[in-house]
Amino acid sequence: MLGTQFTTGSPDWLDLGSPDTGAAAAFYGAVFGWEFRSAGPDTGGYGFFQQDGATVAALGPLTEEGAHSAWTVYFQTPTPPRPRPPPSRRAAPSASRPSTSWARATWPPSPTPPAPGSPSGSPARSRA
């Protein structure tokens, strides 16, 4: 579950890329009750899904020819240790340095197997 604890290994952001952001916003609005809020006119169509005033995911346009909708899940990872430079080259502490690193994994869409008892016949079987 997403949250604000940012525990190492837990998902901490969801991003949907879609060639039709309007249709995606309508679909997830109908399925989950999410409202789409644009991030502004200069963001190229990027915006945020919200539910009960909380941001739950983001949505942005895919512009590549033949692109298919895909979710990207970001996981919290530990900040790797950084080698220390020699004392003569050390910079003063900075608030602008990132305090976390990110991991990203994406999967292409896959067909949904038929439901048991559906007109297509028996349930889908695993190809292990």
C-alpha cells in the first residue's frame, strides 16, 4: 500500500502512461472514484489522480507511435553510501542533495484470462 512512511522496499509512487489520458482518467474515475487533476498547462497533459483529497497516483501521456498504457511502480530504496572526498575537496552540507534513491520496474500490458464459466470456455491455465 502507498503511504508516507517511505519504508525501504515498499511502493511509494504510481505513474500511469497512456496514449489517451482522457479515456484513462474516465476509466479510473469510474472504477475507483479517482478524480484527475491537471498539473497545469505547461506539463504536457501530466496530472494527478486524487481520492478524498489525497493524491494516489499520476497520469501522463505516451507519445510514441503504437504505445500502450502501462503502470510504473516506484519502490523506496535505501540511499547508497557515498564515498567521502578528501577533506580539502569536501563541500559544505547542502539541503539540495537527494536523500533517497529510486528503483523502477515496468511491465507491458498482458491479456486478462477468461473468467471461469465465461463464454470462452474453461478458465485460463498457467504456463509454468
